Amino acid sequence: MSVGAGIENNMPGGGAQAAALGACSAGDPAGRRRDIGLKRRYRAEKRFRFYGIAAIVFGLFFLVLLLWSIFAHGFGAFWQTTITLPVALEAQVIDPDNRLAAEPQSVSDPHFLAMIDYPLLLRRALAQKLGVAADDRAAMREIGQMISPSARGQMRRFLGANPQAIGTVQTIRFLASANVDAAFKGQINFSLPQDKRKISDRQRQWITLLSKEGLLHKSFNTGLFTRPASANAESSGLAVALIGSFYIILIVLVLALPIGVITAIYLEEYAGKNGFTDMIEVNINNLAAVPSIVFGILGLSVFINFLGLPRSASLVGGLVLSLMTLPTIIIAARVALQAVPVSIRAAALGLGASHTQTVFHHVLPLAAPGILTGTIIGLARALGETAPLLLIGMVAFIANYPHSPLDPATALPVQIYMWAGEAERSFVERSSAAIIVLLAILTLMNVTAVFLRRRFEKRQ
Amino acid sequence: MTAKYAAVKPKRVKMRGENVTVFYGNKQALHGVTLDIAANKVTALIGPSGCGKSTFLRCLNRMNDTIEGARVEGVITLDGEDIYAPDIDVVELRARVGMVFQRPNPFPKSIYDNVAYGPRIHGLTKNRAELDEIVEKSLKSAGLFDEVKDRLHDAGTGLSGGQQQRLCIARAIAVSPEVILMDEPCSALDPIATARIEELIDDLRKNYTIAIVTHSMQQAARVSQYTAMFHLGSLVEMGETKIIFTSPKERRTQDYITGRFG
Ligand SMILES: Nc1ncnc2c1ncn2[C@@H]1O[C@H](COP(=O)(O)OP(=O)(O)OP(=O)(O)O)[C@@H](O)[C@H]1O
Ligand SMILES: [Mg+2]
């Protein structure tokens, strides 16, 4: 068969045309080129590129929308308004029964300190500054609404530490109420009629006056990170949730990482392939797909009802989320172990390394970056998990810092959930702020993962 | 089959396979191969692809143990001792029978650590100085030392293919094996690197017994003293290389060597 004939046979509609053109066949550069559908192929590629870019743009658009809405809503919560005032610590308000004269040591008595009418002191100080008569009861009530109830605890601690200050005038900086905070941040719509908004016209004037005198400050809201839960938006913070989440992640890391990696190594490197290991494999894959709330129910019935561990404790949360994270880590670790080239194992075995030496000297180090990535993904998922924690009672108003994983605590996502459910706008703002904090921590974890991965890979 | 091989008896036999049969699952890859590996000689295993050369080689240091479903029958001896006997430790066996693979497979570690790994796990040295010495000696015998002496702590994977293969040879000899098995050690290398390795094999013969699988007839002719021809899982014939290449007894050998099939 000649080459020319072969090509002619492949020509579309070749026969007659080729015959007409006679000698013009293979090897003739001026001759007709075969139509191998290049145009069509390039069109297909272009089309696919377009779909790809469209998909990315679509995804990015929603990501930006999401981030923008969270930041727009939550950014304000990182600043908090305080009022700085000279407050007269009047002896007749602090000690109306003149107890101190008889027994001066009672100033350190918590009961005595708790009975003092601190809001009255603050109201009077503010009224004086604003030129409001102390017997105008309606005005005094509105003044009282401008002060955060948390100022009470602050004053008590101050007096407890400085009893000699009784009878003097002290400059004190305390939190403004959530409504004043909102008004000062320009979040209140004053075109609404007075009874439809949280700040009255009179209060608005006072705010303007205070801010003109430089007594209102917006400063970075450290309380958001250091304060526990509170009924008042302006004084509630993420501290308990942060500590709870920290304990949980620590427990997940300490439990799920070693157990997961050891399981993966055993299944991948030691266990024989038989019906039993197949069954285990199927079950692990199934577990990875089990909805997280099921793990919550499991935790409730096993850890709390059966083992009698305390409710709301981060220990139980950590245990439940460890169970949830385990399959993820096992699967990731197995994939990473499988990806280690056979040639490396052969090299080690061929030198007389034992099976275990091969695994621990060569296979595991090479699999480490993959295991690490899987672990971080698992941890990130555990950090953001809410449903199982609701079931084990980590959704609660907790005003005390948890000192151990056995103390009641909440977790970041649960705190977001609780704040988002509050009616008050200031709580919702804090909810978005908590989301920002959560996202920041997740980003930090992922950056750490990338960094560690690079380090591991460079070492090899 | 056994009868055909009996033509030559090497003077001193280092390893011997008797009636070696290998199954991968249900598939039989070797059919009763009987073959001697002569001490301090190079024995080449040749034959068309898939005929079981690698399989036989892997039996000699029990690397087949690591393959799932592989089953070895027959007797293989090292210095007269059955290496599949229950009291033989496979780790010790592999320290005595080293292996160099078809594709260079250095560990993703430094050049130094690659060579030092074997001596380290077998506890062959008492201190760092001794280890340094072994590493240097092994790299020298593999003809690599001069090229890498200034970068012993750079990654072994950063070397060229030929250098990597010599590194693998250095790594294998660092544990002072008695036998070195090489499975197509030059198939990924250019002619110059190949020539260096062939020289090296000739040098190594003084101290080691070598079995090498190769697809290059010229290579087999150049480096080996004995040649074994495999076909379809059986040994076709075995003899002194110069005889096999000049006057083989079997037609299949003749055809294969002259390139008529394979
Ligand atoms: N791990 C394995 N599992 C199943 N079958 C295998 C395995 N390794 C080899 N075989 C089969 O055993 C037979 C011999 O293979 P082997 O690798 O020994 O051939 P070879 O002579 O080395 O070939 P080549 O020259 O191509 O490397 C082949 O048919 C091959 O398909
Ligand atoms: Mg082979």
C-alpha cells in the first residue's frame, strides 16, 4: 500500500477530488491539509475556559458578598463607646446607714459592696455634666438608660480596691449603653418618630453634648475578647467561647491526631486485606459522611448520660468532635500513605530495613504533609461545628471563665448562634464580629498548615 | 528444563535456585527455574519482557515477600543455606543480598544520609568517624565521590539520573552485602552514565557477587561472565557468556540474541 493511497482514503470526500488533482498527494506542502478538526478543538477549549472563568467569577462574587456583608455588619463591634466622667463617690450614697464609722473594715465586705447604689452615683455625675436637675425623675431615668449596667460591677471592683476614695471625686471611664454606642456609631435612624427608636431626642442632644466635650470615646473593644457572656450587648464578650473552643481543639488534636494516624498506619501498612478490614474501611468512610448532629446525640447518650461527664463541658465537646474528626484524619492519612512511592519502600526494604523501620523512617515522613493537611481540615471543621455542641448543652449563658475542660463553656460557633438569635441589633453586630474572629482563626490555621507543609517538604 | 541447564557448573556457587516456581495470585510467573549464581562473578539474566527475570531476581532477596499474593516454591540457597527456611531472618538476608532497582530511587534525604542509612539501621558503626569513612568508601567504590564530595549534605534527589543510580549502588554497598542484585540498573541512563556503571560493575565483581537483569545484549556481553536466558517463565539455557553469545545450544536463545524476537 502506498503512502499516497493511505492518505487519500482518509480524505473527506477524497476520491474524485484527489483523482482530479492527480499527482498532488502526500508530501506536497501546497496540497490540501487534512481537516483534523483543529478549529473545533480550539473552540471547545475556548468554551471550556469561558465556563471555568464564569464559574470562578460566580463563586468569587458570592464569597465577596458574604465577606462584605459580614464585615459591614460586624466591623463596628470591634469598637466600643465609653463615657469618661468625674464621679463624686458621695459617702451618703455609698454608706447611707453610716456603717463605716462603726466598723471601717466592712468596706471590704462583699455584701456591703454589693448593696451600694452605684448607678445612682453615675446618674448623678452624668446629670451634673448635662445640667439636668437631680429631681427630674423622667430625665434621670433617660440618663440611667445611657449607662451600661456593667458599670456597676466596675465600680464595685474599684471601690473594693480603693476604699480610701470614698468621699472624693474620681474620673471614671465606663461603658455606655448599647443604644448610646449605636447612636454614637451612627447606626440609629433619627428620621423615625421618637417612640420607634431606642434613643430619644433628648438623649440624642446629650450624646452630642458629651461628644463635643470629648467625654465619649470609641476605642478598640478589648472586652469583646476578654469578657464572658452578659445580658447586655455592650459588655458581652467571647472569652468563654474562645477558651471553650481552645480546649475543644486541643482535645481533638491530642485525641484524634494520634489515634487517626495510628489507625491509618495500621490499616494501610500492617493489616491484611480481608473481609474484616474491608468492613472497617467501609465503616470509616461511612462515618465520615454521618451528619454531625448524630455525633452530638452519641455524645449525649454515651459521655453524659452513661459515663456521667458534666454537661456543657468542653471535655465532652472535645470528645464528640474528636469522634467526628477521626474519620477525616484517618482517610486523609491513608491517602497520604498510599501516595508514598513504592520505590521508596522497596529501597528501604532492599537495604534490610524492617517493615516498621521502613514505615517510620521513610513512609511516614513523606506522608506527613498530607496528614498535616488532613488534620488541619479536620480541626477547622471541628472548630466551626455547632450542632453536636448544642446537643451536649454547650449552648448556655456562661458568665464565668472555664478554668478547666470540665467547667461549663461555650464555643465560638455556638456563641455566634446565640448572639445571632438575640433581638437586639447590638448583639447581632457582635455575632458578625464573632464570625470575623472565627474566620480569622481559621485563616491562621490554614496559613500555619501551608507554612508547616512547606517546611516539611523542604526538609526532604 | 533442569537437564538443559546442567551444561555448565560454576566453580564456586554463591546462590542457587532449585526448581523455583512463583505465583502471583493464580498467575504462574516462574516454572521451576534452576539456576546458580557464581561467586565473585557477574551473572546476567536476559530474556524478553515479562519472562520472569525480575521475578527470579526478587526471589533471591525475598523482595517478593512484599508483594501481595506472591507465592514462592522451590529452594533458594545462599552459601548452601535455604533463605526461605523459617529460621532465616529476612532483614538479615537483605543486609547480605542487596538490591539496585531499575529506576534510581534515592531517599528524599541528603546524599550522606542515603548512604549512611543502611549502616545506621544495622548498627555497623560505633561512631561518626567510622560512618563518615563508610560513606566515603562506598561513594568512592560507586565512582561518585569526586562529583559529590562538596555537597554531601545536599538532597540525593537533586543529582542527575546517572548520579542517582550510582548513589543507589553506593547505598547498597555501604552495608557490605555479599551479593548485589541489579534489575536493569542502566535502563534510565544515557550511554555515558551506562558506561560508567558497567565499569563499576566490573570493579565490584572483585568483592561482590552480582546478578544483573538487562535488556541490552551488548551490556550482558560486556559485563557478565555467565548468562541465563529466560523465556515465558522458564530458564531456556544458562552458560558462560562467551559461549551463550557465540554458540548457544537453544534456537530461542539464538533468535533472541540476534534480535529476531523479544
Ligand atoms: N506484582 C505482580 N503482580 C502480578 N503479576 C506480576 C507481578 N509482577 C510481575 N508479574 C507478572 O509476572 C510475569 C513476570 O514478570 P517480571 O516482572 O518478572 O518480568 P520481567 O522479565 O522482569 O519483564 P521486564 O523485562 O519487562 O521487566 C509477568 O507476566 C508479569 O505480568
Ligand atoms: Mg523486570
